[in-house]
Amino acid sequence: MNQIEPNLLKYIWRNSKRDQLWMLVVILLSMPTYFLSLDLPKRIVNGPIQGRGFENPDDTAFFLTTYLPVPEWMTGGPIVIFPGFELDRVAFLMALSVTFLGLVAANGLFKLYINTFKGRMGERLLRRLRFELFDRVMRYPLSRFRRTKASEISSMIKDEVEPMGNFIGDAFTQPLFLGGQAITGLAFIFIQNVMLGFVTLVVVLFQAWLVPRLRRRLIVLGKQRQIEARQLAGRLGEVVEGIQDTHVNDTTNLERADISGILGRLFFIRFELYQRKFSVKYINNLLIQFLAFLFYAVGGYLAIRGTLDIGQLVAVIAAYKDLPDPIRGLIDYDQQRLTVDARYAQIVEQFAADDMQPAELQNLATGPVPPLASGFEFSNLQVIDETGSKLIEKASATINLGERVAVIGAVNSGATQLTEVMARIIKPTSGKVEISGQSIIELPEYLTGRRIAYIDGGTYFPQSRIFDALTYVLKNQPVRERERTEEDKAEYERALAEARRSGNSELDYSADWIDLERIGVSDMEGLENEIRKVLFDVDLEGDIRSLGLRGTLDPETYPELCQALIAARHTFRERLPDLGFDGFVEPFDPQVYNNQATLGENLLFGTSRLPAYDPSNLPSNRIVRSVLAEAGLERELFEMGKEVASTTVELFGDLSADNAFFDQLNYMDAEELPAYRAAMNRIGTLPMEQVAEADLQLILKLPFAYTETRNRLGLLDDRMKDLIVKARHGLRETLEGLEVPPVNFYDPDKYNPSASVIDNVLLGRVSASVAEGPEKVNEAIRALLDEMELTDDIFRIGLEFNIGSGGKRLSETQRQKLHLARALLKKPDFIIVNQALNSLDTKAQRSIIETVIARAKGRDGNRFGIVWSPMNHSVAEMFDRVLLFKNGVLIEDDSPGKLAESSPDYRELVGLV
């Protein structure tokens, strides 16, 4: 399928013909009950109410008499199948009234079913359309993404097709339904009657009370839909931005499964929304018609007794009867059709592409993927860009398996373009690029994505853990089913069936996609060892351990590790004197004021789980303030804050904002000095009770950030410290009494889940006055953890580090190393490197290249070829062979040693001149 159906109605009919025909049947079935519900009131009024057929008090009528539906001339008269029930006037009235109520309920159920079915049908086609558009994006030529914004594609798939969901369900059923009502509907003129107004008021008030309560769940579902839609947009943007990695690593099917799963969750939320919305509508309509039932039954009874005029009753019933306006609905439908059709045409135009990759090239592998049988062979290769510039001109060469080749040249010489051709990033304009006699363009992605690794200077990563970023290249197709409970299996089968109906991917994104066998390991421990090796080779293992030390742990998930870290904490405390840290490392003790921590940290004595309990927000926290007031500390802290403000303004008020003295002020920024000067002028000699709350919070901020050993203003004596410790216990008791304590308190014998690993081992503060104090302490803790054989656990924690959107929580250097590490992890037959590692210095680049070459030679049992186009051409001497490009022409192809002797161009590039 290379083109999307350009006509929206044809697209809808092709993908929902069976459902549309079923809707036609249901609508036709609904028309008789709709007609009877409109005709029955007339029969009620003309019959038992007005007395037609009941002229005498003892007259009766037959209810539900059934005749054989054949012409009388054929049988000589009507043939009675069922004589019916003989009823008197009142009983007949009640029977007809109950029948009317049943018809109203039946009509409502028809509407409920039709609207729900339409909603589901529309959502299925919306899901199908979105997935088809995404599938086309997966098959776009990579050159198209250079001129297409990711946000535009994301917006088109998410937002621009959204209005079509409502229309798709109405495309054929709405005109049929409205047309049927227009043919069978009756016109009524409505007049209101005051006598029965009270009944109307009661029902309306009940509706006003009931319907909002029924809609509460709709509000929740609406928020969930918004969140899921937002997640869909974000994930689509990430896939588009990282599309190069997706193709290079043959993970298009992984992305399809992911997007299919998100669309599935969004579908079920929206479907439940439809169900509940129309259920509320049904109940609302039923209540409205229930009032008509009361008019017929109660009002009719009163009319029979002579206490109510027949004309008034008929007028009230007519006034309350609200028939739909099919003509207006048809006009609205036509307007909606035109709007949606135009939107659809724009989308079709935007996603039209004649040069998409054939779908079969992205199919799953049906068995083990064999290694490459031979290397690359170029013959008269020519590459011309969109502007007509020749990037590569008539290049011919062969790169065999296992060769280690440097491709160098000046900017736009053709060197980097050759690596892009080899990785299928750009297509050759003419000539051949073959592997084993087959054009590389025609090779399936499951072969090129697994046997060829490509990295360049780009370092984009979707938001994930480091472990996920590394193993992404191993997730080409599901390899192991996820274990499920019976309930989960039923839910999965339901989701799978719905994906099948919607034409989405049937691959299970929650399955285990990591192909361990491909890299020669049998379990996660083996995978972890391979990860550790590649990270060590790219000089990233130490960084991962550092991230592990800064990571957090859940004691319920890692109970044994947390207990081991608590043991490390006690050992570290015992060794403080031997390490020489006794003077500047002060552990946290619940009964002692910590002189190296701020006053606020001493009071809170823990890590906050809510922003309101961050030390900087304590002055505005009502619970904290109330505890301080009860302890008699609020006034003292206010006076202390005034003293700090007065002294600071006096000493530093005339200095410029960039003065180095401000680096010593941890409790006030230079930009805050004018605000404190103004606050002190407003406060003057006012008692605390008369100070404005904003000024009070501003002043209290200072003592909370005050550290006596650092700021040395002589404002904290032993008495004040004892009061702070006492208030600490009161605050802890108060907060632990809450349903969910907002603070994880420090405890020498407990692990703090919101503090980092290294802070848990330290559980104290390091003096800021000791040169390189924190570095020395961190190094001692690392050594201790290594001694206790916890280093591997710390490494695993580091692999759990969330790298953030685009990997931006890592440095550029770390991202480039991570990119190379995962290319090594998938153990390819060729690694193609296009000016990667450009953020590293020459020494670091050489070290990593040397390690990669050692791996390529089979150091770890896996030989592979290297094609490396370096930013620093001097590293070319490290390779066995050099391809030298100049102005798009391959001018040299020889060993580095021979080129150094014979080629002036080579000597100039590598700096030998």
C-alpha cells in the first residue's frame, strides 16, 4: 500500500463496510418503535382519556389484540392470532401508558446502542488511520526528515485527525438516522400548563442533582484521555527525532508495537468515555420521558375523574415533548462532512510519498539472521544532493569483512557521505553499493539493522533508563512472551483482538524484546557483563557508577541492598577517626544538632517528599510554623532573621552583584538585597504580630538557611540548638501522624528512599571549610563500597538512571560514548563511525579507538570490520587502510604508512606537513 485512499467516504466504507451495514439494519429496526412512540399518545388521548370506545361506564377494550398480517380479501376477514386482554377504561389507560414508557425506553436503548456503536466504529477507524500514517512515517526515505519538522508530523497524526473520529461513526449512519426520523417524525406544537408545573419542576430538579454526579467519571476520563494523547504526541516526536537510529538498528517493529500499545490505551479510554457519555444521555432522556408517562397516567386519571381539563393535559404533554430536529441535523452533518473532508485531503497530501521503503523490507525475521557473507563493494558510486551538488563522484572500492578502514577528507569531500551511503542514510544517485552481490538498498532491515552498526555525531536518545538506551539495539522483535495472570491474559486477548480489528500491529510491546542469544549470552547476568565490558571500553563505566551513587533506591524493592548500605553507613562512621574525617564529617543524630547543616535541615531532619516541605519553603509551611510557635521558637527565629538581614545589608549592601563575597552567602542572593532592605524599613520596630505575612516569610527564610560554622554571625548558641532539636521531635511526631507523612526522616538504622545512595551511606554533612572535603569523603565511600563488594550493585543502580528527554541529563561526551557503547553491544559485522566522539580530546579519542580496534581484532571473540570517518584525521594512522576523498573523488586507497610516504594530500590532512 503506497498511497492512502484520497476520498474519505471511500476510506471509511472500505474499512467499516460490515459495521456500516449493521448500523443500517439497527436503524431500520428502530424506526417502528420510534413511530409507535409518537403515535401512541394520540391513541391514549383519543381512547381512554376522551372516552372514545368507552361511551358507557361498563364498556371495555381489548389490549394487544394480534391479527394475522394478510389481506382480508384473501381470508374473508381478519384472522385473530391472540384476542388480547379485555380491560376497562382505567386499566386500558394504564396499559397504554406503560406501553408508551416501554417504547420510550426501547427508543433510548436504540439510541444508546447506535451512538455507542458509532463511537467505537469511529475510534477504530481513527486508530487505524493514525497507525497507517505512523507506518508511512516508518517507511519514509530518511532524506525527507531533513526537511520535515518532527512536531508537524506529530501534530498531524495526533491533532489534525482527531475531529475525524466523531465524523467517521456518523459518515453513513447519521444521514440514515436523521432521514428516518424526518420521514417518520410528527410535528407537535407545545403549550405549557401551570397546573402540572410542579411535577415538571420536581423532575427537572432531580435531573439537575443526578446528571452532574453521573458526569464526574466523564471528567476523570477526559483528563486521562488528555494525558494519553499528550503521551502519544511526545512519543511520536521522540520516534521521529530518533528515526535514524530506528532504521539503522532495525527497531521499526519495536516502535510500531509501542505506538500500537499507546493507541490501544487511548482507544479504551475514549470508548469508555463514549459508553458513559451516552449512558448519561440515555438516563437524562428517560427522565424527560418519564414525566410524560406521569402526565398520561396521573393526568389522565385526573381527567377521567373530571378534576383536570382534557385540553390542558394534551397541551402540557405537547409542550414537554421534545422531538429532534432532523433537518437541522442533516445540515450540520453536511457542514461537518465538508470540513472533515477538507482536513483529510490535506493530511493525504502531506503524507503522500512515492519513494517510501517497501513494507516487506521491515518485516520480522523468520529465523536466525545470518552474518554477512562478504563486505561492501562500491562500483561507480555517485551521490548528488537535492541542490545538484556532487558529493561523491564515480567512486569504486571494496571493503572486506574484518578490515579496519579510515575514511578521511576535508569538509564535503565525500568521506562522511560514503559512511552514510553504507548505512543507508542517503541513497546513491547512481552506481552500485552491494553486499554479497545484492544492492544494499534492497536488503531487509532485519539484516542491515543487526549486522551493521552506525554512529555519528548526533547523540539523540529518547527518555529512558541507561539500560534501555543500551539494549535498544537488541530489541528487533519479541523473543519471549510476558508471563500473565488469567485476568491479564483476558485483557491482552481483548487488546490484541481490538488491534487486529483496527489494522494495528499485533506485536506485544510488553513482551521481552531483548535478544540475548544474538550476543552470545543466556541470561540477564550475562547481558550485564557484556554491558559492563562495552562501557569500560568507551570509558563510561566510572560515570555509570557515579550515577549509581547519586541514584535512589526503594527499600521495598531492594531490601537486601538497602540493609547492606546501612551496614556500610555504620562501618563508615566507625572509621571516621582512622580516615581523618572526625573533624569535618558530622553524622546525623536524632538527639544532636548538626553544626554542618542549616537550621532548616536540622529542624526537618529528613528529605521532603513534597515541595511544601523543602527547606526553602518551610517559612510558608503552616504546619511547620505552628510547631515553631508551640515550641516558642517562631519569635526567636524572627528576631534572628532580622539580625541576619540587618548585618548582611550593612556589610554587603554597597557591593556590586558580581562581587566574590556573595559566593559565601548561602542564605541570600545579591539580587535579594534590595528586597530585604525594603522589608527591614517596613518592619522597623514593629512586633512580629504586626508584620505583614510576606515580610515575615522573607525574614524567616534567613535563619532556616543559616549555618553557624559557615556564616559565623554568632547567632546560634547551645540553648537555641537544644530548642531546635526539641522542635524537631515535635515536628516529626506531627508529620508522622498524617495519613501520608510528607518527609522521610533521617534514622541511623533505616534507609532513606528519597536520599541518594551516597547520602544514605554518609547520612551527615561535610564541612564546607575543608578543601576538597566532599571529594575526599566520596572517594572513601567508594572504596568502602568496593571493599564490601557492593560495586556491582551500584553499577546496576547507575543503569537505572533516567537520562531525560533527548538524553539531556547526560553530557554531550557521555551521550557520544553511550552511542558507541550500544553499537559495540550488538556485536555487528561492521561498525561504521561518522565523525563521532568529536566532543572528546585527541588523547581520549585515540584511547577509545585503540580499544575498539582491539575488539575488532577478536579480543573478546567477536571479529568485525570498522569503517571510521574521524573528525581528527591524525587518528587515521591507527587503521590498516585509508580511503582519502577530495572534492567528491576517491583519490587514495592504501595503508597509512604508504600514504605518508607518497601522498601530499594525506600528509596535509593528518598534520605531517
